[in-house]
Amino acid sequence: MNKILNHAIWGPAVKSGASIFIHDRIAEQIRKHPEAIAFVSDNEKFTYEELDARSTNISSLIKESIVEQNSFIGVSMNRSSRVIETLLGILKAGCAYLPLDPAYPKERLMDVLDDTRAPVVCVDSNFASLYTSSPAKVICLDNEKPTASILRPDSEALAKNPIAYVIYTSGSTGKPKGVCCLHEGVTNLLSDFQNRQPLGPGDICSWWTSLNFDVSVYEIFAPLVDGASVIVVPDSVRSSGPDLMDWLYEKGGNKRLHPSLHGRRPAAMGSKESRQE
């Protein structure tokens, strides 16, 4: 009975021989498809090989700024390529990422930082002032230039931290509580998604949600562990269902998980005119 319940809740375990670590699964795609597109937006796109180089650069910055591995590293940015590079860099550094929505009240952000004792917060420079009263070191990643060199982090060190990220509850029934989520749980879930709706090179998967919403884990990592592309949904179309669907159709987005649009498949919807009939 326990096996049945575990399968129903968590999906099948990661296949034998496969790494349970998210960054290892992405590294496999980097080896297989280095020239495949990992990320695309209205302003830029880059390959898996470029993602590897950029995230390794960030991993090095984080390692230079922390005393010990297994730390929680804050991430306070708008949805962009830098977020994806940063998340992967944090995992490569043997740490776990901590989403800090810059739209949240400053008091809540400080409470979360105090609770986790995060030694570093990675930010867009326009959000740096939110953290001036925190003892955490603030790294403005939009001021850092991507490196072209690809350095390999210490894989033995990476394997020591089973926690991938910590996400805080809303606090609607009291003080917000942090929930630590493991690499193994994420990779099990993504393996189950892959069995149900396979992804691969050529698929374009939209990223719509806030990093503080756990659906973002699927939106960001499901494509990256299977060689597909992440495309960030611009704010200008996020709140309008028809505009969002038109945008997805135009960009070729064929995989997405949007609460208000669940069950509709943009790639099968035909022309804009036919969808308006």
C-alpha cells in the first residue's frame, strides 16, 4: 500500500543510474545538445553551452562569498535569463536557492533572510536597496559580465547538499514557514512529467509564474533537464488570456502550465483569426 501511495503522490522514482541532482540532469543535456537553445526571450537567446558558462561564473562568485556550502542563497530578480543562470549557479555551488520576490514588503523579506541566515542575496541592481539593512552580501548580477570560459565545479562537493530550494508559505494562518525541497523530490516529479508529456530539443516551454510560486520549478527545470527551451512570458501579456495565447502562438510555445489556461494547447489552435471565430 505504501508503494502505491508513494507512486500516486510522487510519481515513479528516478530511473536507476540517473543522478538525483537537478544540475547533473541539466549537465547531461549540455553534453548531448550543447548548441540547442536553452533560453529565449524577446531580447535574447542562448544555448546550453552558454548557460553552462554563465552559471559556472555565478557559481564561482557565490563560492567566493560564502563560508560553507549548504547555504541558502537569496534570489531577488525579475523573471529573466539571469534568474535561470543564477539558480543553476547556486546549485552548482552546492547551495540551495531562496526566492525573494522584490514586490513583497521589505519587512517580510528581512524576516525570511533572518530565518534562513542567508549569507548572500543575488539581485538585479535596482533591487539592491531593499537589502541594505541585511547582513547578507548583495551581489548585483546585472553588473557582472558573462564569461566565455567553462569551468567545471567540484562534483563531489555538489553532491553534499540534498536541498534544492526553500520556499515560504504565505503566512495567512500565522508566521510564514520555510519548506525545504529536495533535489530528489524535484527530479522524481520531473521524471513523472516527462513520462506523461515528453519534452525535448525543439520544444518551447513558457515561464509565466513568480519564482515564489512552486509551479516555477516545473516551468524552469522541466525543459532544461530534457533539452528543451525556456521562453519567458513578458509582463505585457501575462494578465490577458487572449493576448497571452496569441503571443504563445506567435513564438511557437507548445508546452505550458498556466492556471487560467490549463487544458488549452496553443500549437493546435490554428490561426489567430480562427481562434477568434
